Amino acid sequence: MNEEKDPVEILLERMRPADLNNDLMARLTAARGTIAPARSHWFGGILRWLTPVGAVAAVALLTVKVLDSGTAGTAVKPQSAGVATTPVATKTMPVLVQDNMLKAREMGVIVGPNRQPYQVMEYQWVESETIVPGSNAPAVRVETTRRHIVPVELEVY
């Protein structure tokens, strides 16, 4: 297992770097005092994250203020004291929601871009909402049929 070294490698191992010239060493030593001290890393990190976060917060605050000022014009204005107003009764009505699965069927298997197989399933169901307004009014029923095609990841071992 003892490998012979290449003669060029042996010569390269023996080589040492040359000493620096005295003029170059003097210039490097003189320039050392003029270098600005480096800022601490934590201050630079905080400043690097604080600037974009502050900008996003300012834009969010401005957006909220603009949206709030847009709804202020549509608010209910006070009426004069001589006009009588009738209060509008806002009574919540019970709503019954019911989902019924009609069918679930396998449509096939596909291979995704990550080379992972997916089984494609079709689900169909009916969403029915029944509004019960009271004893003297008929109930209102609304039915909506929904169909979704969903990829389901198959685990491969």
C-alpha cells in the first residue's frame, strides 16, 4: 500500500514562500492604520432585516388607511332631529347545511414531475342548504352539485 510519490510533488512539498520585500511590508503596515473598523455583525443583520420589514409595515398601514377612508364615505350619516326613523329588525334565521357524497371513483394513475405517482380521484356530492324562516313561512331549500378531481399521492416503498 505504499505508493511512490511523484518527483514533482516531492519538490512542491519542499518549497516555501519567498519573504516579502521590505518596501511592500512598510506600505502594508502604514495602510493598516487607515482601514475603517468593521461594524459589528449583529447591527448589520438587524439593519438588513429592519429596513424591508419597516417598508412592508408602512405599505400595510397605508393600505389599511386608504381602505378605511373609502368606507367612511358610505357610512350612515346622522339625520336631522325632526325625521323619525324605524329600526330595522335583523333577525338571524336558522340554516341547515347538509353534504351528501354521491360518488367517488378512480380515474387513473399519473406520474408527477417529481417522479411520484398520484392516483386521480373524482368526487361528486350535493350541498343542500335549508333556510327555515319561521312558523308561518315555508322553508327554502337550495341544492348545489359539486364535482372535484383530486390527485392523491401514492406511497412507494
